[in-house]
Amino acid sequence: MKPSIITLISTLILSCATFISVAAIDDPYLWLEEVESEKALNWVRTQNDTTIGKISSVPNFEERKDQAMDILNASDRIALPSEMDERWIYNFWRDSVNPQGIWRKAEIAPYIEGNPEWITLIDFDELSEKDGIRWVYQGTYFDSSIKNRCLVEYSNGGKDAAFVKEFDLDKGIFVEEGFYLPEGKHRVTWINKDELYVGIDEGGDTVTESGYPRTISKLTREESLEDAKVVFEVSKSSVSATVEIFRDGQNSHTVFYDLISFFNSKKFLKGTDGNLIELQIPQTSSLEGMKDGQLIVQLKENWEIGSDNLTAGSLISFDIEELERAHEVRTPDLVFSPNKRQSIEAVDFLKSAVILTLNENVTGKLLKVKFDGKDWNSTPIETPPNGTLSITASSQVSDTFFLNFESFLIPDQLNAVSAKSGEIALIQSLPSKFDAENLVAKQFEAKSADGTMIPYFIVHAKDMKFNGENKTIISAYGGFEVSRNPFYLSVYGKLWSEPGNVFVLANIRGGGEFGPDWHRSAIKENRQRAFDDLHAVAEDLIQRKIASPSTLGIAGGSNGGLLVAVAFTQRPDLYGGVFCAVPLLDMLRYHELPPGASWISEYGDPRIPEEYEFIAAYSPYQNLEKEATYPKVFFYTSTKDDRVHPGHARKMAARMMEMKHPIYYFERIEGGHAGGANLDQYAELYALEFTYFEEELRK
């Protein structure tokens, strides 16, 4: 006889309660989750003093820090544009004179010619000194239809929770009595110059279980936040409510989102009658923007619609006015379908075309696509080969965009590209920051446990001896469909590669290097595949006699911190050093520490018994063994990290110390998830990491 639904639900509730209570009762270090408690901070200060005392006394530590600082502070760096409009490009710049940074602008034409005249808009060092708070620039909200105004986001010490304030781009000042949002993880979208859509984080019932806004309100210039009218609301169990306005010339269309999980959302198009129309498209799909009346959508899973079988990763489009009128989705047009070795990395909208940045076997390609009223036509744009391409700034009011090229050994090259002619003009090349004359970059593959071939890049000396004695660091991430592409090594090159060591970048599953399927193949119950992939790369390096376990290190941050922690707890025999930064480590409680609940679609839900089982099988905090022999791990986190709770690293370090496993622990009191609030802090972190690896990876 089948059990009744009531029995099943009761069993599920009791099972969840049992799992949760055991996880909490068995944890003697819950007090370290109290981020700002004096007891916890005293523990942090003690560990910091020990770690800094030991590593800073190592010969060459200060030299490494100075070398990193010279590169980070160099005046010959490229001032990459991050936003642009019809006349200006905008750039955020830090150097030794401006450690907190300045946000500035320059006219486009002189900038392209190499003679920009910079106008400082906000000096964050001056602002920090004036307010007595170390302000960290977090970005801006631009809208091509809003002239001479933007919203500036900045936070206390680098937290994700930020303040938002209206800024006058002509006068170079914050707008007195302008739009202002207090500290929080807000959602903001321009409607017009006098109205915003806002999702306000005021804690309590205003936010979801993940800690993000659950309502969207319409705020006019004359209103207070309290008077703003709520126009959209999601449940407490959703990740967030948010909204986008897609603009296409003089036309605009509004879409509200109920982010029901990190990767799934219900999408509601605001119809011509003001009512919301739920788009009947896969919830995993993403809306990229609008061009020539076509709403462009990227699929994250295969989709059968009508007689069409559309594959995951494809870009498709719908006539948006037809959607508004008919209130139904009809067979879409195909914009572009990547092959098995391609993925769409970015979609940028210009005045007359759409530009696709592609990954092809983990190197960059550009494609221009245009709609002729019936079909989408594509034209490749010639770019430098065998590297990574990224569009740093583009605008729907211009057909010029700014493109950066880099590879492991070739410094950044910034180009201005005309979408109309395809012409590419070099603006500036970054001078070499390390001696790459004796270095070479190659791509290999390793066979994972299930037979899947995992590509990885390796940078090493041309005359490297294959004797298993080379100090080697593997960097990997493997999550959230994030691609790890070749990048100019810069500080890594100076502090690690130039002295003759080996750097490896592994493109393991969970990332987005080969499209949505590469990511989805390693989520939730299949998470072990990402860990197996890293083990496979390590074993391949050892088999090729490039490294041995004693000379092989691994480094990762955030989800990558989880990755390397699982790696050393599962296979301590493979690794001689581990740099574990801002990590998730207690995976049975990650959902309890905001915004952890938002990642359940990536990792699974520990409150569900069957998901608890596969998470518990790898959760590093619960899988530590007293009798095991682990490498001396370096844990790094930040007190002001409100994305990945510092309690993860604190508790893991404390438990390892209790078990008498030697570790290093360092917690930056400020800096947020990014690792530093200014350049000096980043330089110190580089020096700590590479000094640690030089000391721990021994032949």
C-alpha cells in the first residue's frame, strides 16, 4: 500500500527537523557565525596576528608586496571604460594617490585618439575622509534614455549592501534632494528622469529568505520611499523580485521577474493595457534585451515549441508587440545556435546591431547579428586570436564599442570597434608586467572519473623539466555557469610564473565554458563531478611529471573556495598547499546564512532528506577527520563579506585547529567579498598567497 500524502509530508518534516537539529547541536562553533561579536572578533584578531607574524617574516614577503603594489599602482595601466553615452566614456581609477579611487569621465573622440582629458566626478578618498567611512565604489545605474543623470552605488567597506544616490553628470555633484536609497541589497531601474522602479531591502518582511527585496515599487521624484506604490510582489520563498525595462529607440517594454530560484524565474511582460502577461517560455531562460522590435532570449535548456527543437545555449527572438497583443508565445526566430565547443558569453546591444561575444574552445570570438525584418543574419568581426575578448563599454546610442583582448602572456589591448564597418582600432596596449620571454601557454585535457575530457591551460617555462618537482598552482571555479577564460597573468606572472613556477587554469564542469549543459551537468546531486574534474587535472599533472603531490597547490575563492576545500578533504594525497578564499564550507547550514538560500538551485536544499545526503557526502566542515593528514591550508575571508558569510571559514579553521591540523587563517576586517577595500590590501593579499605557496610547495 502506498503511504498517504499526509504521512509523506509528516515524514519529510520530521526528517528535516532531525537533520537540522543534529547539524546545530553538534556544532560547538556556532558563536563564530556572530560576525561582529567581540568574542568572535577577538578570535579573528588572534589568528590574524599569528598568520601575519609568520608569513610576513618570510624572506621576500615585503618584496612580493612591493612588486604587486607597483603593478596595481602603475600609471601606465589601461583606463578601461565601463560605461559610455553619446559623448563620454566613464572610468573608475585607483592608484597610490587615490587608494579608494576616483570615478571620472573623458570625451570619446580624444580618448580613442589617446589624448583623454579626465574630469573627476567623485573622489572616494575625499568622500571617505569627509564622512569618516571607508567608502567603496560599487558601480552605476545608467540608462541611455536618461540624459545627464545616473545613480551611483557605493558601500561601507566593500559590502554588497550599498547606498544608492542620484548624480548629475554635467555638474559633477550628487543631486540635492535627489533619488536616494539607504544601505541595502536593493533593485533599481530607471523608468524616466523622474521615476524609478525600486526593490527596497529594509529587512524583515521586505526581503525574501535569501535577503533580497520581495516587492517592486514605483517611486516618483517627489515621493518618500514610504509612499512609493508597490506594483509587484513575490513570495518569501522566492530569491528576489526585480524588473527590467528594455529600450529600442523610442520604444520601451517592461518585464517584472519573480526569481523563484537562482536560475529560474517567472517573467511578466507589462501589456499595453497595463496588465501583466506571464511569458510562457522556459523558466531557466534569460531575457537579453530588445532590438528591432525583437525580444532576444537565451535558452539554458532544450525546448520543443511547435515543430522546432531548440537546443540549450541558443539565442532566439520574439516579436514583442505580438506578445503584448496576443498574450501568447508563438514559434520564435533563431538568432544563433552555438555548437558543442561554443558558448555565448555576452550579448551587447548597439544602435544598429547586436554583438555576441562567443567562447570557442575557451577562446574568444565576436559575431555581429542583425534582423532584416524576417531573419537574423550574422557576420564575424575579425579580432586578435587565441585569447579572451570582453566588451568593456557599449551603448544603444552608438555603433562604436570598446573591446579588450588579453591572454596569459599577452598584456591587455584595448580597441575601439565600429559595428558598421568592422574596423578595429588599437587605443592602448598594456606594457608587460613580467618577463614572458621564457614562458609558454598550452592547453591539455584530463579524463575525469566518468570519462569526460576536461580541458585545462598550463603556463610554464619553455625549458621546464618534467621531473615532478615544479611548484604548480591550479586555479578553478566550477559553478554558477561562470567561465574561467585566459587572462593576462600580471601580478600572478610577476610573483609566480617569472620565478619559474607553473600556473594552471582548469575548465571544470559547473562553469559555462561550453554552455548551459556544461554547468547543469555538475549541479545538486551531480556536484561531485566538479570535484572529480579537479582531481583528474591534478592527477594528469602528476602523471605528466609536471608536479608531484608535495609541489601541487590549489587556489579558489567563493564557490571556488568550496571546491578546493572539498578537494583537500577528499584527496589530501594529491595536494601540498591550498589557498581557500571567502569560501562556503558548512554546506549543511549555508542556506541559514543569507544570501545562501538563493543558491539552493545550485547546491540543493539540506532541509530535504535526499538532498541532505548528497550535500553531507562532500560538505568540508562535516567531513574533516582528526586522523587524516592534510596540507597546511590558508583560509582567507572578510568580516564585511555579506555574500559568503565569514562564519564558514572561521568555523572550519577552528575545527581544524581543535583536531591539531596546522592552518593559516586571515580575515580582512573590511573589503567585502572582493577581497580588499583598496590597492594596498590587494597587494598584501597577493603577497600572502604567493609567499604561502612558495613555502608550502616543497620538493
